[in-house]
Amino acid sequence: VSQSRYCRLTDETVKIIRRLGVSVRSVVDIGCGDGTFTGALASSIPGISFAGFDPACKAIEAAVARFPSCEFKVGDVLNPETFPQKTFDIAVIRGVIHHLPIQKQAIENALRLSKKVLIIEPNGNNPILKVIEKRSAYHIEHEEQSFSSTFFLQIAHELNLKILHLGYVGFVPFFFPTLLSKIIYTLQPLLEKIPLLPKYFGGQIILLVEKP
């Protein structure tokens, strides 16, 4: 299920990038970890150059070894001095913001790298996810949190950003119990057709913003 969920996020990201057309020739994956997501995007959209950065040195070493066609470096989204010394057509920041102490600054810094930023985060509108955050030992130990779409829209408003896309993907939150994950994933095609259900019970928020 975790692999299927991962593919779902990849598919949706690829769809959004392709929708932007020929205006996208370069992509940077902010907080790329070991490059798995970056490499999956690169293999799905040939002809586009991909780069990624992450503060974890070991993860970047693994990314460089695994995906030599992509460019990787050590960098921190909260420290622009560590950024690649160029700009990109779109910046993707997936599953990173909820780990950071200053969410708005991360988005603002991402806009230094590209006028378009695609944000992918656990869906903080989801009450089930909120219960998991309060009850799960893992979530408590790692201070896992999530934010609502209203939270991200407010930041976009404060930064005077244009909303190009707002959607909700999947119905399986990260770190959800395996058995329940399998059941929900099987029912997912049906659940997606129910009005408002994705917004309040979807697994992840996907938001594409653009700087004027």
C-alpha cells in the first residue's frame, strides 16, 4: 500500500507538470531525501532536467549514486545560502513543510528558486489523521503534524500568490495502520466520486501556487 500511495502521488505530480506544458523544462525537488521521488518523476517525464537537495548528507550521497541523470546537493530549505545557484521552472516540496518550525518561510524560500511551487502535504483537514497524531506513539515521538488547506491558502494570500491548483489525493494518510490502509485503498476509486469527501478525508493536499 505504501508503494501504491507513493505511485499515486507521483502520478498526480506528473499530471500537474505535464499540464503546464512546454513552460516546464526544469524541476527542483526540495527535501528530496535519497532521490526516490525525484528519480520517479525524471523517469516519467523525459526531456526535463531534475535536481534535488536535502540537508541529510547520507541521503544525498545515496541519491547521487542511484540517479546519476539528476543533479543533487546538500541544502536546507530554511537556508537559501545552501540552494543551487540557479532557478527552475517549478519547485516541488513534498512532505517537508510539516516537519519544519517555520512553514511560511519554507514556502517563501522555495519561491526564490521558482515562480511556481507545488506543495504536497498530509491533509490536515482529515479528522482521522488528527486523531492519529494525538494517539500514535510514532507521531508523538517525532512531533508529526499536519495543516489544513485553509492554513496553506492563508500563507498564499499573505505572500500574494496565485492559486493554480488545489486538490486532494488518496485516502490513506502516511503511517496509517497497514490493514486499514489496504481496505481504504481498495475502496478509493469509489470514495473519490463522493462530493467533499476528498477534501475532508483525503490523504494528502496538493497545492500549486505561482508568484506574480
